[in-house]
Amino acid sequence: MKRNFTKVLVVVLAFALLFLAGCGSSSQGSATQTQTQVKDVTIGVLYPTSGDQAVLGQAALNAVKLAADDINAAGGIKSLGGAKIKLDIVDPGSATESARSATENIIKDKPSALTGDYLSALSMVTSEVAERAKIPFVTASVSDALSSRGYKYFFQVSPKSSMFGATQIEFAKKVLVDQKGMAPKAAIVFENTSYGQSTSKGLVDAAKKMGFDVVLNESYDANFTDANPLVTKIKASGATILFPVSYLQDAILIQKAIKQQNVKIFTIGGGAGYLMPDFYNALGKDGEGVISVASWNNDVNKPGVDDIAKRYQAKYGSLLTEHSGEAYSATWAIAKAIDLAKSADPQKIRDSLATLKLDAGYPGDIMPGGQLEFDSTGWNKSVHPVMIQWQDGIPRTIYPDQDAKTQVKLDF
Amino acid sequence: MHLSTFLQVIVNGLLIGGVYALVSVGLTLLFGVVDIVNFAHGEFLMLGMYTTYWAWYAMGMDPILTLVISMPVMFLVGAVVQKFLFKYIMGAPALTQIFLTVGLQFVLQNGALMVFGPQLRKLKTGYSDQAVHLGTVNVSAPQLIAFAITITLSVLLFLFLSRTDLGKAMKAAQQDKHTAALIGINTDRIFWIAAGISAALTGAAGTAISTYTPVAPTSGAAFGLMAYITVILGSLGNLKGAVVGGLILGLAESFGIQYISADAGKLLSFSIFILVMLVRPQGLFATKESV
Amino acid sequence: MDLSRLAKEQTAATVPITAPVDRAGRIGITNPRLYVPVIGLILMILLPLAVNDAYYLNILNLMLLFAAVGVAWNLLGGYARQVSLGHGIFFGIGAYTSTLMQIHWDITPWVGMLAGGLLAVVVGFVIGLGVFRLRGHYFAISTIAFSTIVMLLFVKFYTVTGGAQGLSVPLKNSFWMLQFDGKLPYYYIFLAVMLLMVVVARLIEKSRLGYYMIAMGQDEQAARAIGINIPRVKHTALAISAFCTAIIGTLYVQYMYFVEPAGIFSVPMSVEFALVSIVGGLGTVFGPVLGAFIMKPIVTLTNDYLGNVLPGLNYTIYGVILILVIVLRPNGLIGPVSTGYRYLLAKLPGYKADGKGGTKI
């Protein structure tokens, strides 16, 4: 009996030692420092670039890279003698465990701040690790739960998921019901994911408040292979306006099934899949005119947005979409906080973020609403969602009026 | 309950079921002859979808015509995998098979990610969002095509297995490897041909599905899961079982969504699966020999 | 592949090895059979102090945790050969039960984990009724169906479970609430639990139940013929396995502080529990430990260091390793490793061959 025991303990040991050797050599590697006089400031970046979430993750990562290049080209962190921003990029994967490990891996390199994780489930993990390590984490994740935990090192530049519904319903009421005379019968369907469940609640509340008759309010299996049964149900409900909260594949399949089953319903998308260039590409001309809510868009009425979007498109060959724009803004906010803190120390940067208010016209101040400023829960308190419409293959901001440069087009 | 909705629910169920049957035919054939359950089956389907997409993209072929490319390409993939991988786990315990093919699933899915990237790719055809209207009931055109392919391939496969010498040899090899070898059947060859045909059928399924569903490296996984459930429900290795099993699961999903709740489709179909397993532990079409 | 050889190897791998003893029936501390494991244990205790880095300590912690859950899975999947791909159900029940009890009633997870364990036994019993008549692939895929059903139910009844958004463990650092600021306390708790699991597995292996499980796992018909009550053995094995898995599930959530249905009830999670046993050695006490100690660092390090080099490369490597292990070493890596270990022991001072002429593995 002892023998088996012994046997494996040694194996265990051998591996442990191997492991130690590994740690030793790698820490030596990271100990070598740059010879420059001004030290770089490291920002840890976590975006999923593998798995299901890779498309948006890669796009947002590109935006962070663009922001870092812009910051460095503009002279770096001036109060630190023009220190350059250096990005430390790790893939948090799509699971709790990998997000945790990735965050810890980054923290090992002693970053001054963290950004990334557009998925709320990943942000829940990263924010927790960052809070314990006392490193500020600035994200564009939208979940309400994130800023409700009393964390001190957590900052959220984006609108909260509970706000999307109010904007969508407000728009539908004003434009579709009041102007176009559509019956206020709403069908709300949402994928059974974190994003879907948290966003739908705001939708239902707002719809009831604004006098809509909610004839269907159901979650659906995000892994479906066919949207026809769902669309049959939507059709049978007799709704006139559909509010789907969907990721990319389900958004495409739902829109196709609506066409196939000849359902007369007006769709107002719940962001996510409805904003992605691949959504428009897959639907072709049927994507034209589709309306959705968005936490940010590439033509919101703020200085510098057009220029950023243009350069992003030139550099990476794709549209600058909502998460990417927010990621760009978050990176600049961090840079500004470092500049004000005059230090690369995470604690000082955190304090600086807590009192930060970006000047109007500052390169990172591109979020809809007022100037970027975090409240005591770490949320960017003046931000709000916008409505977009796909026009000629580009999502154009159409609502609210102060953010919009384009008119909504309705051909009925 | 509206009659037109009810009819539409049935049509939806049959069409989904037809797709489940289509993706299951190759899996059940592989088990029937080679005695292997391939957990990378969904990834074979994904490769078939990519083959069609790229053939459409590069040559502008009509997606359905790409069957002449996707089937041979996937035949080759299946035969190669059999010769270099599955050969080693034939007759091994279920566990060994599962984990070797899970390893293959990792490699194919992530290999596709490295080669093709993460983005969804969607081909465009005139009929991908068309429907046939029968009164108030709408029948999705691409799914109708998939259904037709299911029926055609199943019939062809049935005829192949029962009428041709090669097919008969496969059946013999399925029933008794040693006897088959004794009467002069080259079982090794039989097995790689069967694995090739299985993969080719899966490639055809990929072609049919890609006419209406976008493809990404992870696209096969959801279909793969449904295929395992389908072939088990209809008894492993049983062609008729795969078709009937697929239709049952499709109808259950459609009815669950309409009459229970929109997220109860799989809850209902999987629960029915479990209940069937309770009553018939070897599936609906178990024969005495396959015990 | 010669299947009779494979079957023989598998039999050999599960044959218990007689303990090496001296004439008085004990082994002295001068014998490497005792002092090597003692040194090993001491080094395991000292190891985290030497590492002193949250990132690497995290990997060590996950290795220990997955080794423990691998051993728990192996009781049912390895010895009794009931290949469950739904153990995420029990893991998740453990995680959710203790977390919900903390959130709603402020009950310590030390109590919560026992409640979760018992609930897992009940759920396991029901699932067992559904799947224990099934064989091979029928069994494995039915357990996947069950875990999918459980996941969908957890998402659907969000008022109770928190739904797809998941649950966070409330921040309360103390031993009583099983929460710590650093990683070191977790290391020792996980190490203790893993060793406990190893002892449990060893005791079961040596018991009448273990004998029944192994006999049944090798040939159910024959086991039935010699009068073993098959359903009872299966249910007992599942109950023990489910209970242990749920307890480790509580530890996991106390370490991760976050649980969501899509992660914890997913097929990849359940597959990983089984995978460590396959790689290490099915139906052996230390197989899952070895498997976890090999696979967990590989998956974490490749993800963190290659994930951005070429997305997908990390899991491709993982898959290739898995395929190679199964083709080249279908009985896991424990065989050659234990041979090497015995060779090492024989070279060490104080080694005495055991009087029975040596046992073979």
C-alpha cells in the first residue's frame, strides 16, 4: 500500500521541481529591464482572441493597440518625462478559470493598470483578482452586477446593461408608435446568457412603463441551430415590434427566419450581434435599415471620433464597432490618470481615476453623454446608449438627437 | 391553439429533425461498420461547411453543386483519419475512443481557428432565405433541400449496403470481423472505405447546412452534440434509427419552444431522449445482434 | 492494436500492489520506501514557500484541485468503468449549494459543502436510475444529456440560481468563511483534500466494495454471475464519487469566487475531470494525480503564453498530446512512471527487496 503512495509522491515531487525550475528561469527573463532612462508604463490587456468570443476580442484589442500608439505618438505620459505605454497582452479565454489565470499572469509583470474583457463573465473574474491585487481595472463590460459590488479598483466606461432597454423603448415609442402609428405590441426575446438575461430586464420594465403591451417575453437557447421555431412563436404572438437580444449567429438566423416566414414585424436589435460587420455581411441587403441599440458607435457626435474610426479602418481593415470604441476610450482614460498621478504606481493611478474628469475634446473623451467621469461605484456616470441604423453598410447613429448626425430612414 | 401555427410547428420540427438526421447518418455508419463513435464528428461537419464556403468563394460555385468537392475532400479526410488514427482504437473501450476523438476535436477545431480565423463566414445564394409557401405554412427552402439530401443519401446508402458487393462486405465486416477476414474480405480496406464514406456523408451535411448557417471553427459543436443524441436514440449503427431519431428530436424541440417556453426546446427533446433510454436502453431500433 | 494485450495491461494496472514490509511487518525510516515519500511530502509542504508567486501558485493550486476531482471521478469512471461525462453536475451542485447558502443565510461553506455533497448524492441517485442500465457510449452520451438538462434548468430558473449571470461569492476573508486574501492557505487546503482523496481511493480499492467495483468494471456479466449486486455497487460508487466531487466543487468556487452555469455544467469541464484519469491511468490511485499534474500546467501555460501568438495553437497542442498519450500509452502514463520510481528506489541507500520476490505492475 505504501509503495504506490511513495511512488507517486516522488513523481509529484519531480514535477514540482521541474516546475520550480521553470518559474526560476522565467522570472529571470522578465527581470531584464530596458536600458532607456524613462521607464515604460505597462498596461495589462485581456481580450479573448480564441474561442467563440474571438472576433470582438480581436477587434477591441486592435483598438487598444491603436490608442497606445496614439498616446505614444502624442508624446507618451508627459508627467513621467514622456514615458511610453507598453501593452502586456494575455488571452483570458472564455472561462472563469482561464480568465483568472490570465489576470494573475499579467499581474505577475506588475502592470500599472488593467483593461479589457468585454464579456461580463470574464470581467467579474478579472475585477475580483484586480481588487485583491489593488490594481485598477478599466473595462467596457456592461453588466450592472459589476459596479454593484462596492469595488474600489473597478472602473466601467460603458453604459450599464439595464439602460439599453429604456433607450430602445423610448426610441420605439417616439418614432414607431407616435410618428408612424404602429401598435405598441412588443415581443422581447433574449438569449439565455448573462448579457441576454441582464439586458432583457431593463427592456421589460421600460416597455411596461411606456405603455407597451408585452405579448411575448421569453429567453431562448443561445446554442440553437435553427431559429424557425422561435420565429414561429414570435409570429403567433401578434407583436408589431420585436426586441431581440442576440449574439451574432442567432441574430443572423432570426433575421433570416423572419424573412422566410414572412413575418410583418419591425426589429429593434439589442446590440451585440446586431452591431457587428459580419451581421451586415451575412444578411446583405436585408441588413440594410436594421436598427439597434449600441453602447457606442463610430460616428457619435464627439470631437475626433471620425478621425479615429478612419485610421482604425485603414489600419485593421474593418469598422470600429462599439466595444472597440469603448476600449479605445478606456485606454486613454488610463493614460490620463497616469499622467495626473505622475506615477506608475497602481494605487496612485486608482486614486487619480476616482477623481478623473476628461476635458471635453481630449482624445479619449468619445463616449456619448458628458465628459468621462467615474462615480463612487466606478461607473462613468454621464454615459448613455445610442440607437444606430445600418445605412449603406455602416452603422449610423440616429438617436438621441444630440449624438446623431444622421436621420433615421423608414420606408413605410 | 391556431391551426396554422400548429402546422408550422410540425413543419419546423420535421425540417430541424431532417437536419439532425442528415448530420447523424455518417456518424451511425461509422459506428455500424468500424465500431467507433467519433466525438470529432461535429468538426468533420465544420470542415465540410468550410469546403463549401471556400469553393463558393473562390469559384463562385452554387453551394449545392459544391457537393462534388466537399464529398470527395471529406472522403479523403475520413479515410486518412481511419488509417492513421481510428485504426488504433477499433474495439477499444468506449472511454479510449471518446478521448482519442476528443483530442482530434481539439486539434480540428483549433486548427481551423489558426487557418481560417475566428470570424463567421456566410455564403450567399438566391435561395438561402427563400421559403416555399403552402397556404399559411412556410417551408424554408434551404432546409427543404437539406431534407431532400437526407432522404436521397439515406436511400443511396441503404441501396449501397444491401445491393453492392462492397456494401455487403461492409455489413459482413460489421457483424463479424474475423469471419469476414476468413472468407477473404480485406477488412482493413473495408474500414477505411467505410470511414471515408461516413466522412463524405458528413461533408454533404456540411454543404447543406452552410447554405443557411454561417460557418466558424466552433460551428460544428452544437450539431455534433445533437448527432450523438440522435444516433444513440435511434440505436448506434442503425440508419433508420438515425432518421427517426432525428425527426423525434426535431419535433420535440419545435413543440417545446412553441408550447412550453422558448428556452425549453432542448429541455424537452433531451428529456424525451432520457425517457426512451429508460425504457429501451439500447435505443429505439436495437436488434438482438447489436447487443 | 492487440486488444488482448490491452485488456491484460488494464487488468495489471488495477491489481493492487502488496505493501513492502520487513519481517516485523513494518518498514523502517531508513528504507527509501518510507523516507522518499516523507521527503516528498515535506517538499510538497515547502514548495509554495519557494514559489511565492501568485501566478505559479495558482497553477499549483489548480493542479491539486483537479488531481482531487480526478480521483473522485476515477472511483466511478475508473474502477467501476462507468464513464461519466456529466460530473460537472455534481461539481456545480457543490459550488452552487454552498454559495447560495452563503448569500442567503450567511452559512459557512464548511457546512455548505456537506449540504452540497448530500444534494449531489440525491441527484446522483436519480441520474443513476436513468443511466445505469446503459452501456458504453449509451451511458456516456446520456450523462452528457443530463448535464445539458441541468445547465438549462439552472439558467431557466434564474430567480433561484442567479441565472446565466452567475453568482459571486460575497467577499469575507476568514478561515471560517473559507476565503483568503493570498493563495497559500488554499494550497494547503487543496493539498490536504487531495491527499484525503488519495487515502479514500486507496481504502475503497482495498475494500470489498472496491473489489466488486473492479470486478464489475472488467466484466459486468461475470460479476453478476458470481452474485455481485450490480445496481447497488453502481449506486454506491456514484454516491461516493458525487459526494466527493461536490465538496471539491465548493472548494473550487471558494477559490474562483464566481460560478456560472455555462462554465461549470459545460461538457468541456466534465471532460477534463475524466481526462486527467485517462492521461494518468484509469482505475489507479495515483493516475488522476499524475494526469492533473501533467495536463493542468500544459493547458494553463500554453494558454497564457501562446494564446496570443497564434490563437488556437494552445488547444491544438493540447489535443495532439491527448491523442499521442492514448495511442502510445492507452493505459496512461502511470505505468512507466511507476517503473522509473521503483528503479530509483532500488538505487537509494537502505533499499531492501521485499521478501515476496517483488510484485509486478
